[in-house]
Amino acid sequence: MRTGAPWRAVPGWSLWSLSARALAYVLLVDSGAVLAVVLSALGPVPARSWAVAAVLAGCAGAHLHFSRWIERIRRDHSHLPHVDLCSIWIFAGALVLPPLPAVLLVATIYLHRWWVVGRWDASRPPHRCLFTGSMMVLAALAANGVSAATGLRGHLMAGRPSGVLDLVGIIGAGAAQWGVNSLLVGIVIALTVKLRKIGEAVGSGADNLLEIGQLALGSFVALAVAWWPGFAAPMVVAAVALHRTVLIHQLELAARTDNKTGLLNAEAWHLQARLELQRTRARQTPSTLGLFMIDVDHFKDVNDRYGHQVGDSVLRAIADALSSSVRRGDSVGRFGGEEFAVLLPMVERTEALLIAERVRSQVLGLKIDDSAGGVVTGLGVSIGVAIWPEVDEDTVEGVLAAADSALYEAKRLGRDQVQVAGVVRRLRWVPAVRRGQVVD
């Protein structure tokens, strides 16, 4: 007999690994969605609404079927929750359907999404998919309520949109769905993820723009099905194309970004530096270019004492300090290990030194949780500064070598300080081999 076997796995569900507050919140949202579905069943549903819901479900299914490999690749390259492009169909349903078919459309979409994408992903257990679906049920009902209250839904289903007033209804419904979704997602992220910035809880500007773009497309789908449900079908092509474009952008970003710190990786930083040096040299009026080489002092001791996970947290904190200390338009990159580089277009020596000292001071003041009740403090960085054309080099590699030599001098003189490459080059700059010459 295997009847009771599935229940033996209940104590081992990853759901129970959540903190008490996070678990209570997840169960509250899931329960709220179930209650909302039950209450939505109390209202009447015209027969035409079921036909519209079936068409929207079919279009959503076709969209995900043709983009399932795209979504799997996006999932594999995403370290935080990402926009899944289901809102096109969910929002359209929220605008034109009564509550019951609207929430059943959400449930159908996310069940299908779990089947074609989520069930292959061991790092995203079923309770996460259920929670996402529950959030979208509540967000869709918020939009649905605005659509009904403004009369938009009745006008759409009658095939008689009334112009400006219905446009206001669409905007209000979109704001309701986006607001509820953002709030629910932000709370769960804040409860389950250690955030470096509060803005991470509400998503990046690009993520929010993509979500708003989906709502705009969803409103056009709603207008189309108001005339005839079959008019929704062409939007499948547009949705798949959008999905593919988003994937390309995500892969391009991943190729340029260091996944541990979020800074430019060495290759992307070098490309940016070469282009900037070319622009600086091509300017008719004399211009300058600054470059920092930065090395974290005694970083090996941090890893040895606290472990590599805390070491990674230290690197992320230092990366954030660098990004907040430099000017807008400066390029910050990670070279690997504990080394960073900063490119500063059109900077004079005096300003460059002020920025370098600000970086050093910011890092010195960092306090990082060591995950054992303690705090990592007293961090230092050694900084080598080179200013082109004071440094007589024609390539980025040459300017880097000058900054690297200045960095080595800062290490030699005691660390946690800023040194500037000499104005007159008497010998060819040689990049310092610090791991062989200076013991951290």
C-alpha cells in the first residue's frame, strides 16, 4: 500500500525552512488567495466570459509553450525573482472577466507554467510557485475590482469602450495590479533575503518598466477580445518576441556583470576603459582620464577567520561602497579576487585624490555581519591612482600598469592609503605581482 506515502514527505518540505515570520506571511497570502477564489464563485458568470477566459488561457499557454526554453534560460541566469511575462494575459482577464474566471485564469496559467518550467527546477520548490500564483490572484482581483467599479468591464464586454473615462479605468486597474503585486513581492523578499539596498525589495527600474509594459500590452488584448476573442491570438507572437528580447538583454547583462558584486567584470571594464581613452585622446580640447587600482588589505585573513561566505559579503559591501563613493558616470569593475578598478573620465588630479580618499574612508567605516553574531570591521584598501596624460602611456594597459605600480607602493608603505603614479616615467611601468611580493 502506497496511499499514505506522499504525506511522509510533509515534514521535509522546504516550506518549513522559512523563518517564522516568512512562513506566517506565505501561509497568510496563500490562504487569502484561496478565500478570494471561494468568494469569487458566489457571483454570476455570463457564458461569453467563459469563452473569453478559454481564449486567453489558450493564448497564454501558446505563449509559454513557444517560449519555455527562453524562460528556463532566464530562470537559470536569475539570482532573484524575475518578471515572468504572464501579466499580459492576467491583466487582460482582470479587465474583461468577472472575478471567478479571472482568478481561474491565473491558476491555469501558473499551473501550466509550473508544469513546463518550474517542475524541472529543484532550487524553486512547489510552494514558491504556489505563492507566486496566490500573489497574482490577489493582484488580479485588485485590478478586477477597479475595472468593475469604474464601469470599464461592462463597457468592454458590451463592445462599447467609452474613451477617456475607460482609459482612466485601465490606468487605475493597472496601478492596482502593479501596486498589490509589488507590495506582496517586496514583503516576501524583505522577509527571506538579506538585502544590500531597500530598493532590491521593489525590483530594478528595468523590471518595473517591463511589468508596466506588460500591463499596457494586456490592456490592448482586453480591447481586442472585447470586439472578438480571436483577436487576442496575434498577441502571442508579440509576447514571444518580447520574451526573446528580454532574454537577450538579460544574457548581455550577465556577460558584462560580475555575479558576486554586480559590478562590471574585467572584460567589460577593459572595453569601457579603451573606448573612454579613445574619446579622451580624440577631444580637441585637452582632457584627462583617471584610473584607480584598488586592493583589499589582508583579505585572506578575512576568509581564513570568517569563511568564504562572509568574505563574499565583504566584497559586496566594498563594491557598494565604491559605487556610492565615485561620481555618476565613473565605471567600477571587479578584476577578480579582491581587486577592483575605477575609471574616471575628465577628472583632475586633485579631484581624483579626493574621490580616492572618500573610497578609502567609506571602506574603513564598513561594518559587515559575520552571520555568527559578530561584525567585521577595520577593513582597509590600498589605492593606486594614475592620471592620463600625466602618465605617459598610450594604452589602457599602460595606464593600468602605472596605477598598479602606485598600488604596490601603497602596499609597501603600510597599506590603507592612496598613492599616485609619478608624473615622469623614468622606467617602463611594470604591473606589480603582489601575491608574490606582498603577503596579505
